[in-house]
Amino acid sequence: MKVYDAIVIGAGHNGLTTAAYLAKAGMDVIVLERQPYIGGATVSRELYPGFTYSNCSYVCSLMRPEIMRDLELPRHGLQVIPYEGGVTMMRNGDYFATYPNHDQNRREIARHSAHDAEAYDYFGAETLRQCRFIKKMLLTTPPDPTSFKPRDLFGLLDIARRFHGLGEEWMYDTIRFWTMSCADFLDQYFESEVVKGHLAGTSIIGTALGPYSPGSAYVLLHHYMGEVDGSIGSWGYARGGMGAVSGSLANSFQSYGGEIRTAAEVEQIIVKNNRAVGVALSGGEEVLGKMVISNMDVKRTFDKSMDPADLPEDFLHRVRNFKIRGSSGKLNIALDGLPDFPSIPDGCRGRTGDMHVSDSMEYLERGYDDWKDGTWSREPYIDMMIPSLTDPTMAPPGKHYMSVFVQYVPPYLADGQWNDEKRAAFGKTVIDKIAEYSPNFKDLILHAEVRTPWDIENETGLTEGNIFQGELTMDQLMFNRPVPGYAQYRAPVKNLYMCGSSTHPGGGVMGAPGANAAREILLDMRIKT
Amino acid sequence: MTPAANRYDAIIIGGGHNGLVCAAYLGSAGQRVLVLEAAAAPGGAAANVEFSPGFTVSGCAHILNMLDPKVSRDLNLASHGLKLSLPNLKTIALAEDGRHITFDGALATNDSLQVYSKTDKANLADLRRLLLRIGKLLKDFYGTVPPRLGTESWSDRIALAKLGWAIRRLGRNDMREMLRIAGCNIADVLNDELESDLLKGAIGFDAVLGTELGPRSPNSVFSLLHRLTGEANGIPGALALPEGGMGAVTRAMAAAAEAAGADIRTGSPVARILVENDRAMGVALETGEVIHADIVVSNADPKTTYLKLLGPQYLDTGFVRRVKNIRTRGTAAKLHLALDGLPEFTGLDAKELGQRLLIAPSLDYVERAFNHCKYGEYSTAPAIEMIIPTVNDAALAPQGKHILSAVVQYAPYELKGGWENARDEFIDTAIKTISAYAPGLEGRIIARELLTPRDIEEKYRMPGGHWHHGELALDQLYMMRPVPGAAQYAAPLPGLYTCGAGGHPGGGVMGIAGKNAADRILKDGKSR
């Protein structure tokens, strides 16, 4: 029976990234995917004839440029088109738009507050500075602060040296940034509610925290770290939907001789003598490999796909206590035409980017309170985009595809489990909210796919539908992610690795966990790249 | 100007407990010290007040749990009259049906737990041991002046190295746990380890007492650790009641300061810190009187010290911005009830009424109470910490009468619509909440007083009515408390120092900030 050099469980973008790096280094790698299609949560799917849905992740920016170069993703079909700003529609009929053009942006902020227009440049400079500091850490393995190995000591020393290099003022600002709430951070700069509300949106996406919770400033940053064509903080659409990201990774992987098997669900990771030796598929078939690499989140990997006897008890306890909270939902909508948004003036390019209706931080925080109480936000945060305005391949001529990300949606409802009726009620809440700002919206809907946390979990395998495979809170970042002492992509079982977003530096279509895991594996294999 | 009589080595603005401690240390070192207190008696927020004729209560702080044993020894507070009426206060988490949980001080276990859960007793003991080990590490750093980042000074570098080494010395497992848990929220930690809602609610409430956090807010484990650094009678994490109320503690401190040669002038509010040739050289009182000194030490909070007493004209704009951004939004109100007899609580005997009583039946209860506060509303079902000090100390009230002193959360500093109209409603809400556990309480009330954060601000001159002089958040701690560049008790102006809770290590009647400031001042004096 064939023994692969490596088995990767899950053809999400991180699994494919790891697989491609290993195959490129000459290893014989197979990727096993439960679904009949690849991509995990980075997929393009035709769920309504003629329309392409990016039905999970929907925008692209965090993908590390180093990975795009190493794996030659553009040559394998990835094209990212930047979009031009966003807009928040306000309850009073006004709007607030952001633009890539600095002067235009400044004028728009000044329309709401002259003070804030002045402050925005300082805010931008500080955020960028924090991004630069953290960005260097994305593609490095977190050092273990408890270890005395030279490698960890040097790693710590390197961070300390870079930190010290920031100078006194910036050092303090950096520490503050990592620990404070988004609201406190924005309050330092801005006075206008809508400006703060618009900016705070990114601090809650995918997160079971409100903008008033300490630690949420970091999530804001996490979403700012992206870059498109070297322009930091900008976002774009993958041409052809997010499936183009996983598609190009798969093409790259296969060009190095890799093998992908879809519709192959892994039921258990086989461990013999404390070594991972292969996997058992749900049909009973076994696939053997010299190592097993899991792209699944840690709960699914260790708690669901392994025999507890194969793992240290303490480790399993910590895995079970790792916080992966479902907090998001999604609607994918096929539209018969372009909906009117009367509050957005003609020609405002914000329409092509992210559109919101949450015009204050309190709006977001109250949404979070509903989540804590076990109900979806009655006034949800809605991140809607119409990618077909930028990428005409997504919908038939004259028609449009709309992606609607919704925060907050709890996996456990206070009044019983999710069912079809509740899903429909949730969808109605969102559609009604959009219709408040778009009179003809409802008439244009041809098809709407409503996704609760469980729908996301059932399709992608993400526990509770958490898009980051684990909360991005301080206790779960860097050397604490996913479990203190196991933050270097190695599991407590030999020849078993983790490469998903449960590991440093976390979620988003970034590829960094996948690339980092590959680097550690090649280090263990003593393969030089 | 009479140089000799009106000339001091140091003037301390504010006779709160930290100011008095600082005065005592400086006095013992031979300095001529003057403490200027605005109120009629020293003590600040840890003084007694007679809120109704014959009824004396600890004005703001009402439980002694953090007084530093070294400070207590150095100042010989016992010989100056400090005695504990109850050296090891128990905490009783109240249940409406009378099935309460009792535990010692903070987190110790008790058999009543087994009523609720088979495993909680052992798990709580484990959690307590871990938290106390981490708390002990914090405590070691509380007694030292924080280092400054990014300087070329070797003493700063050595202090940082010491910090790193102390964390390493915890051992691999505890160190990992500490690095993880400090940023956690208390709700997660409790839900991971414990079952009983009542127990989790009580500990969760302890973690957010006096802070602008709910149990689900990250950072709330830290504020519990802060409380656990305290001790009473040598028992870590324990709570105590001083005989004669908290005023007895500050009276003993004032006596110690005077014994060390310090002068204390009450009724003397300071209007301005005087600056000459870029250094602080004295103060002007509100009466216009000018007093000179080599150095000025402010026990006032940082916002008052830098923005009001000193004035931004002497400071960098960046520094002023940081001071303005210190978060000082108080959330706790203080309720005082004068009672014509001992109230009856369901399931408690008269002796148990002398313990600390908590109304925080679950984590969700506390979190929901917190929700209101975020939007400038008061909690409609508040979480409450109560003591009836007269059970152990009858002298505080007229014969046969009693006092109920409570911290009621959450009462936001900025209430929508203002506190003036809402005060009575909120008192009623609090009394109704307590009455669910103590039927018949209402009939016993003969006088009532509520101090909202606004009142506390006005009365005790703490901005936002925040009893820590600034939120105890990770970004406002240690070398960043109160603000970077002023976290070593020295202001960015020669001759000016701070010694209040706004500096490291924060609030609670500890006296450590006062002691650390004195250390720093004496060290600077030597190098001068």
C-alpha cells in the first residue's frame, strides 16, 4: 500500500498552502477533502443558475504577498481587483463614505467633523505603524517564552530588539494597542459617531466581542494588515470569487506533482506508538503517510478526529477550553438588478465596496448584547458588497450578486435550537434591515441563501462556524495559539502537525499559518528550501 | 515671607491614605513634611462620615483587604490604634431561596459548595491556588518602582530583566498559565472550571468590582488578581473589617505620620502648584496663601494633578493628551442605609449578617447589569456587595440600630438624563433588589444615602468617581500607570511627584503607592 510523504486533511486555503510548499520542496503529498469541491471557506459556488457566490469568505487582502510570489499564484489564475472604499448609510438619511483618495477622504470626514478629518491622518499613521510591527511576525513561528532552546531565546530576543527599536513612545502605544478596546482607541481620535461606527465594524467581524470589549482594538488591526499590490490596508475582490484563491493554490500544488482527493472525509487520525501514521476515511479506507497535517481547527482535529487515549489529558483539556465561538452568519443573494440606495449619492464609489448601516459604536455593541443573550442581533451589523459591480463574471449581464456578512449570530439560541423557521426569521431580519435603506431591494431578490453558524460548520467544518478557527483574543494569540506550549505547529503526537487558522497568526484568507507550518515541517525533515 | 516657618522639604497635596503613608515615610527619613488636606479631616476616600445623626460609616472604601503588611509594620499602625474587628471576613453569595454559598475571603472553599456541585470544591481549590501563585508574583512587583521602557538606564534594564526572570521562575506550567490567563475574561475561566452559577456569579462580581468591565470583558481576570494580591492577618486573599470603620485605618496612618514629624493641615484645599525656573517650588492654597517647599508630592489623581493643579502649560502636548485619555469612568455607587434594627435575610443567622454579602446570582446577571452601564443607564437589577458593620462594631450606630453599607453596580458616571432626577429611583431599585433576599428591609430604613460616581467625584475629588483613580486595565498598568513618562512617581517636571492610586499599583487601601513614591523621592534626594 502506498505511503505518502505527507497527508493534509482539508483543502482549505491553508491546507493547500502547506501542501504546495511541501510539494514544491519535493515531497509526495496528498490533500484529502471532505466536500466534493476544494476550498473550504474560500470557495466560488454556483448555487443559483448563472450566479457565482463567494458564499463564505468574500474579500481578499490578507493573503501574504510572499506566498503569492513563492507559489506563483497569479500565474495559476489569481487576480485581485482592489475596490474603492466603502460607505455607511445613516439612520438620518445621510451617509459617510471612505475613498482611496486621501483628499477626497478628508473632505468627506470633514463633512461630519472637521476635528475628525484632522485626526484621521494621525489615526492612519498610528495604525500603519502597528501593522508594520506585527506584519513581520505573521510569517514567523512564535517563540516559546518558557523554553531555553537557542531558537526560542533568539526569537524572543528578536521581538524584544524590534520592540525596543520602536522607541519609548511607540512601545507604549503598541502595548496599549494590543490590550485596549476598539471604542477606547477610536475615542482617542474621533468625535463623530458615524466615523467611529464605520471604522469599528472591522473590530467585530468574526469575533464574539463588542467594540467596547478590551482587546477588540487588535481585531481592528488584524483586518487592517492586508495589502493589495503593496498598498497596505486595502482590500480587493478575487476575480471569479474567492474560489479563485483556493483554485490557484490547488493549481500551484498540482503543478508540483501534488494529489488532491475530494469527497474523502477523514474520520480518524491513526496513531501508532505515539506517531501519526495515516488516516481512516469515513468509508473505512485507510490512507497512510509519514506524517499527517491537519487544516481543521483544533477542536475538530483533536477532540473529534482522534482517540483521546492518544493525547495527553492536559492538552485535550486545553483544546476543549480553546474558545471557538460562532458569532457570524451570512446571506448570499442573487439580484435581478442593482438595488437603489437613495442615501448614497450617484457616482459615490463606496457602493462598489463595503456598505454598512451601523452608524455608531453603540449600534454594534447592542448587537453584541443580543448575541450574549442567545439571539441574533435585532439590529445586526451588516457588511454588504456587490462584487458583480467590479467583477462582471459573478452574475449574468444586468444582474448582480450580493454578499451579506452578518454579525452577531449565536450558534446556541436562548429559545431552543436553530431550525428552518428560525433561519428564515433570521434571514428576514437582515433583508428587512437592508430594505429600510433600499426601497426596491426586496423586489429584486431572485434567490437568497441564508447561513447560520451551524450551516457554516456543516459545510466547511469550522467549529460553530467561527471564521477564524478560534477567537482572536490576547489569551489565544502568538505563543498561546492554539495551546500554550504547542504554538509551533507541532501536535503532542509525533509526525502530526497543525496548519489551520487555529494556529498563529490566526484567521482570514492569509495563508500565513499554512506557510509557517510548511516551514516547520521542512525544518523537521531537514529539507532546505 | 518667613522662610523658616513656612518652608518645608516636601508638601503633600491630599491627606488620603497614600498621602499619609508617603508623609510618614518621608518624615521618618528626617524630612520636614506638610500634608495639606481639603476636607475637615484626613483620610480621603477611606475616612468615616456620619451620614445620619449617630450613624457612622466608611465613606467610600468599606472593607480592608489590601493593606500592605510591610507598610502596616513600618508605620506601626497597631500601636497607633489600628485593630481589626473581624480579621477574616467570610463572603456569602446570596441565593433567593436561602441556599447560600459561604467562602472565606476571596475564593477559599467551604462545604456549602457541595450543595451545588460535586466537583466545584476541588476545582475551586485548584483555581484558587493558581490565582494566588500568580497574585503573589504581582504582589512582588507592587512594592517596586516600575522601570521605564526604552531608556539607556541600567537600573531600568535590570528591573525589566528582573520582571522577566520572576515570570520565568514561576515554572513552565504556571508561566504559560499566567501569560494566557492575564488577558482572559473571568467568565470563561469560571465556566471552564466550575459548575455552580451562584459561585461563578459571586467570583465574577468580585472580579469586576469597581471596574468598567463585565465578567465577559477580557481583562477581568486581572482585576481579580489585583484583589488577590491583598491579604488580611497574613492570610492571602482574605478580607477584614477594621474596628471603628475605615476611618480608623487612616486615623492610625495620620497618627503615624504625625509621630514621624509631619504636619497635617486640614481644611486647606490647594489651588495651584507653583513653578519657578522649570521646577515645582511650592503650592498656593485656595485662600491665596503660598507655601514653599523643595518638592511637591501630589496624592491627587493624575488628571487633577496635571491638568488642574499644575496646568498644561508646563507639559508637552503629547503628555497632556495621554493624561486626558486616562479612562476614569466610575461605575460603582455607594449606598448607606440607617436601620432601626437588624434586618433579616432569608437563610442567615444574626452572626452571619456580620459577613460580606453578595448579590450576584450568576455571571449572566452581572453581565446584564453591566450592559446598562455601557449606554449610560443604571442597572435595573444591580449586583451588590454589602456589609452590616454594626454587627461586629456596635459603636458605629446608636444602641440597637444598624447600618447597611453597600457597593451597588452598575451606576455609570455619565447617566443619560443626569443623576439628579434618577438618584431616588436608583436607591429604590437597589433596596428592592436587596429586599428579595431580606424581606422586611424596607420597613427598617430610617435614613438613606446614595453616592453616585458623580457624588464621589465631587466629595472625594476623584475624576469620574473612579476609586482606582483610573481604570485598572492592562493598558493603564505598571510602567504605563498613570501615563508613560510619569509612571515612576516623578512628574515630567523636576520637583513634582505623585503618590496616589493613579500611579502603580492602583487603587484599594494598600498604601503601596505612597511607600513607593517615598522610596523614589528619597532615592532622588540622595543623588541630589
